[in-house]
Amino acid sequence: MLSEFEGVVMGHRDGHGFVKRDDGEPDVYVSPDEMRAVLHKDLVRARIVRYDRKGRPECRILEIVERRKAPIIGRLLQENGVWLVAPEDRRYGQDILIPKNAIAQAQAGQVVVVELTEAPSMHSQPVGRVKEVLGDIDDPGMEIEIAVRKYEVPHLFSTETLAQAEALPDRVRAADMKHRVDLRDVPLVTIDGEDARDFDDAVYCEPYAAGRGRNAVKGWRLLVAIADVSHYVTPGSAIDDDAIERATSVYFPRRVIPMLPEKLSNGLCSLNPEVDRLTLVCDMLVDDTGEVQAYQFYPAVISSHARLTYTEVAAALSNTRGPEAAKRQAILPHLLHLHEVYRALLKARGRRGAVDFDTPETQIICDDNGRIERIVPRMRNDAHRLIEEAMLAANVCAAEFIAQAEHPGLYRVHEGPTPEKRLTLQNYLKALGLGLSLSDDPKPAEFQAIAQATKDRPDHQQIHTMLLRSMQQAIYTPINSGHFGLAYPAYTHFTSPIRRYPDLLVHRVIKAILLSKRYRLETGELAAAPKGKARAGKSQATEVSHWEAAGLQCSTNERRADEASRDVEAWLKCRYMRERLGEEFAGTVSAVTSFGLFVTLESLFVEGLIHITELGGEYYRFDELRQELRGERSGMRYVVGTKVRVQVSRVDLDGRRIDFRLVREGDAERLLSKGRSAATPGKKPASAVDALAAVEDADRAMKRSTKALSKPGRTGGKPSSASASRSSSPAKKSGRDAKGAPKAGSRSRR
């Protein structure tokens, strides 16, 4: 219990926090009092001092090993003549005092970047100075400016990088084409979304036949040409340093923070139509069963014959005599061949048992000011799936090529369920009584079989969600453990070097193998390949450790980019819903927790929370096994997929949170009647929102009077049996603090 450990403090918006231990043990709770002397992301040394009634440890901070040096973003406020900054990230938990001479001409209400000058202590708040003024909170694109700083996303290229990019040629030179296969006469095409600006990949397909009689092999020759970024971005260069620091491009609505300078990402490396471009090609022979019989990699020069979109390709494939097909008559036969090889690859995917959840995706459409205009479902068609299968085939070939050469590299690893998650999923399926089981060593085909068998059930979304949650997160690592979801023994990322750094590293490895060399990650140099069976030794262990560090950095920065994108989308959705307070919508329960229901609105595709206290006057118990909330008195059940009607009751823009209120049948008439009775004679009738507020005030007054009567020693004698039973009912024990959040350690309503 008194053992000491180190870890990073992870603050919570409710004031407490946790220490994420460096030794991989479970996180340890930090009380609000202990959090006063530390800040979110500080590195600390701590000691466990007690356990709560559920056996969860609580620690005391012994020493602050390292203060986090990252700037803090927040809004500058003035209260009683004192300047302070309220951090935009609520996990910091404390306002920062700003001396009057350190506000840098910022005005109250503006968003600023603060640099700490004095750390917090048990008896004093942190002090800082304004380092940068971002502008007003309502300025277009402010949510993105906040997110890139909040998550420390690199968004400015160094002066050296910009100079190197400027020095690059504007077009492919004759010297760049040496020792490359000339494929400019091959009608390769790019197929992307309408709003795409950088084109990583081009594809081409033609029928293939070999042999005669029983030995005859029929199929297709599939070419996947990928932009050869490694030709221009050399190891150790300023561009390479900036690229690995970013590790990925970050996509926001109406804005992209690219991994590479625009001259490369949208120009010299992008496979734009009818211009020469350098590529690394995966040339595959696919038989009629969808199996890749042979493949080879080689550097090439291509000229894309067309820039196509998913929409027009899908239209041309569905109607070969339609207007879209007529516009692309010259390349239509090749598109049909691509569709044929796609169907063969799809059959092979089914035989492998790869997991395929067709989860709905949405797209945010913004106006000129960067605000949400509407949210629409993103429909996937055969053109999307065609490109996806072609890219999967090339990625698998790249992974196999690296593995066979016994060269270290980065694999995209996706492992199956942990024993704990597997057991949870097994119990869940058993509780549902589906008649479908999961073995103790589950295979992807078992997951796919369950998904297919339940796809027509009303609760299929809940089941598929549980299947997805049981799997582990995909990572980049030099240790190949296969890809569970796709059912591949080896898989890597090869097809997007413009926007993903791991793909760029894979390109360097493949080119080194083609030259019979070995790519040294730590130096960026090509060394002689070891002859014969290489001995496992200290040098090899060191080499693998370098690749592990690179994989960890790429995985971490990938998650950072995802978090920043989600944060911006959440902010935009909160702003969007703030204009719809009081409105009612139909929705579907998308997740069930011990503290309430997450509901996705059917018409707007926005998710919000119905807190458990809004479900009615009874005790709700959370069944983790069945993932449901059940009322103990009424037996009312809420599970994923339940249809509900909700009212938008609260929007917390800073907390990125939308709260709903459950609307039951007859609520509208009751509210209107009570609103009319609450209105003062002679005045205009109250609005629906005013009526709702009047009813809520009356309910609160009734609860206060009932609570007062139930307390012993009050005048008026003993409470009646009816009021006594109401006041002692578990339904009245909200287990929430003054802010409306569940109290730590309290028995909240479930």
C-alpha cells in the first residue's frame, strides 16, 4: 500500500484526477485537494494511501517530477478587477491568474494562449502571462485554432522545411525518371471523393490468363501505383523531421493540416491527371477466386488518365449506357475490369472470415463562416469498396514482401479480444440467448458469423457495438501479430505516404529491399544486407527498439489527430444544437451507461446524453451483462437501439456536451395546461419553453416541501405515509453533487 510509483496526472473536469502509472498498473485516483498543487499532464511521484469501499486505490502526490511545459488555451476574464484565464480544457481544473501588465493588450472574453510563470501550490493558484491572442470565440475557424493548440498538433512548418519545399522542382525532371518503369501509356486513374485535393493512389486492371487445359489460370492483372514521396523526402531532412513530428495529416471540416508542405502534398507528389508523377507500384496477379497468385514492386513513372470521383464511377458501373459512362467511354472497360476483380477479392474476404461492420458514417457540411449547415449520412457505394479492396491487397503484399525479406519495418497490428473482454462478450451473448457462442480462442470468422446472423434483428446495432468494443485498438509496431479484423496474418500501411508517415517508412524499406540493401532507421542510411541467416544480437535488438519507438510515436500521434478532429466536431455540433434548445426530436439510444443513455438524433445525426435522473421517478439498475438500464418498479428497459423522443434541454459549449430530456406521451399537453394555469391573467400566454420552466420550478418547490416534511423535528407532525414513502424511495437519491455530476463513491441511480 505504501509503495511509490511515477506517472502522469490526468485531470477530470469535476475537479479530481487520476495518475496514469508508468508501470502499466491501473490508474490511481487523486482527490480534488491533492489536485490543487498539480496540473493536467504533470509527471509526478505518488504513493497509495487508502482504498475506497470498492477497493479502488487513492494516492497522495509526493513530488512533482516534471511540470508540463505546454501552453494553456483559455478565455481571458476580468472579475472584480482581477484578470484570469479560464482554461478551455476543463481537465486543468484551476483558473490562471494574469498580472495586469501581462495581458498583452488582450481584451476580456478573447481566446488567448497562456504561458505559466508560477506553478500552483496547495495555497495558491497558478500565475501566467498571455503569450498569444487568438481572437474572439465566435471568429470563423476559432474551434480549430483552439484544438490544434489544446492537443499540441504541430500546425506550422519550420523555416527550413518551407525553404526546402520551395527549392523542389515544379515538375518531374528527366533525371528523376531514370531506372523506373515507364507506365505513362497505361490508363491508370485516381478515384477519390469530390473534395479530395491530394491523390495518393492510382489503379488499373486488365484480364489475365495463363496456361491451358486444367492448368489454365484466369484472373486479372491489378496495378496499384502509389505516390513515391520517399524520392523527395529524404531521411534527416527538415521536411522529414516535420513529417515525423506530425506523423499524419489532420482533417477538420473545411480545413486540413497536412503532414507535408502543400507543394508536395497537392503538387509534386499528388497523382494529378495528365501530368508525369513518380510512383512505387504494386503489380499483382489475382485469380478468379480473389487470391493474389503473384506480385512485384517496382519504381515507375505514370501519368494519370483521369481524376474520377466515387459518385461518377458508381453511376457508370451501375448504368453502362448512362451519361456518366458515356463521358468516360475510353476508360469504361478498365473500370468494368476493376469491378470484376473487386467482386473476386470480396469473395476471398468472405472466405477469410474478415469482420465487416457496415457502420453508418456522417459528413458535416459547413457554411462560409465555418458553422454547421447540415449533417448528412456518408453513403458508401461499390466505388468506395472497389478502391478499399485494391488498397487492402497492395498493403498485404507489402507486409508479406517485408516479412519474407526479414527486414524490420512497421506493421499495422490489430489484435483480438483480451481474455477479460472475451469473457465479457461471451457472457453478453449468453445472456441474450442468441444460440451463438464464441470460443475461448476466437477467430475473425466467428465475429463475422455473429454479425451476419444478427444483422436483421432490431437490436443488431447493440450487438455489433459490443463486438467492436471487444477488439483492441490497431497500432503500428515492428512485431507482427497479424490483423484480427481483416483476418490477415501480416498487414501494413503502404498506400498513403502523402498523409501517413508509417507508409513513407514502408516505402523506404521496400526500395531498400529492391536494391538488396537494409534501411537503417536510426541513421536513415542504406547499409549492406546481411548475408545468410542474420544472428540475433545486440545490434538487432537495438534496431528493433528504434522501430518500436517509431511505431509508438506514430500510433500516439494518430490518436492525437483523432482526438483533435473529434473535439472540433463536438464543438461545432454543440454550437449547432444551441440554436435548437427546447426543440423535440426522435432519436435512437446509441449507448447505455450506469449514469444514463446516449441518444443519437435521427434527423440531425447528433449525439447527446439523457442523464439517469431524467428517466423518471424510480430506481434504474444498470445491467452490464446485457448493457441495459431497467426500472425496478416498472420493468422499463432501455438498450441500444431503443427508439425515444427527446427535448434538447442544455448545451455546454465549453464541455462539448449536449443534454437531452426524455419526452413521454402526453408531456406536451400536460406542459401546456400547466403553463396556462401558471400564466398571470391579463398577460400573454407563456411560450412552451416558459411553460416547461414553470413546471420545473413547481416540481422543485414540491420536492423541497416534501423533503422538509419528511425530516424529524419539523413542525406539522409526522409526514403522511405517502409522502414518507416518496421521500425514502431510492428514486430520490440522485447521487449527484452541486454541479449535477455523479459524486465519487456515491451509489448513483442505475
